[in-house]
Amino acid sequence: MKKALIFITSIFVICLFSSCIDSPSYNVYSESWFDTTGYVVTDENGSYSFVAGTTNKPANQAKAILWEHRYIRTPVCELTPQIWDSENIEYRDIESRPIRFEITSTPRNINGLIFYRDTDKVYVINNKYDTYRDKDFFDKDQYRFKIEISGIRDLEFKMVKNNATGNW
């Protein structure tokens, strides 16, 4: 009887401790996004490619930032573009509802934000730097882009228009 009680207790303790340990291959949410500065090149077929670095960047190419993150399941994205509302002192959604889609290996361009994946990483390219720039503390007309992708950490960035024309 005493041996059976010790055996059951040891099994319980092993199960308890093994459930507390997360396997690194399945716990990608705790990882951070990795970003690279460069620019986007479009070929004659309309395909996008990201070129890291800005040393040989052509003068007519805008700066772009590539964000990458590991994933496990098929990534589904919810993109919410928002604008600063000075009267209510909060961000409000520009679209009536978030833009929701599955990220595939074929790049998808949504108004300067490019989404695609390979076998183990999802990529988001912010190619909006021709009409926007990173928001500084003192800037007005702030835009916030909330990117929520299933199973991984959310990505959010704020930008300001370089000129006062057009919408997001």
C-alpha cells in the first residue's frame, strides 16, 4: 500500500512539473518580432522582393521595414488601421471592421502593407514610407496600424503622413 501511494504521488509530481515546462517549438507567442530595414523592389510581373539594407538603395525607392516572426499554425491576420481623433482623445477605426485574411506564401499588399509567409516564419513589410514616416512624440495626424496574427505576438506601429493628401 505504501509503495502504491509513493508511486501515484511520484507520477502526480512528474505530471505537474512536466506541464509547467513549455516546449520552445510550441511557444512562439513569447518571442519578439525581428525587424530589418531595407526597401521593396517590384519586378515586371508585379512580384515583391525585399532587399535588406539601404546602402545601395535607389533614390526613387522608399525605405521599408520587414518584420518577421515564427509561427506554428496557419497564420490568420486581423489588420485594423486607426486614426487619432483629437475630439475624443482616442484612436478610432478607419474601416468599419478589421480586415481579416489568411497569410499565404503569395504576398498580399494591402495599401502598402505586404503580408506573406514561408514554411516557418510570417513576414509583414511596412512599405508605406513614401507617404508616411514613423510617428514622433510631437507629431499630429497620427495613424496606428494594429496587426493581430493568430498564435503570435501582436504587431503595432504608429505613423504620420508626409503630405496631407489621400487616405491611408
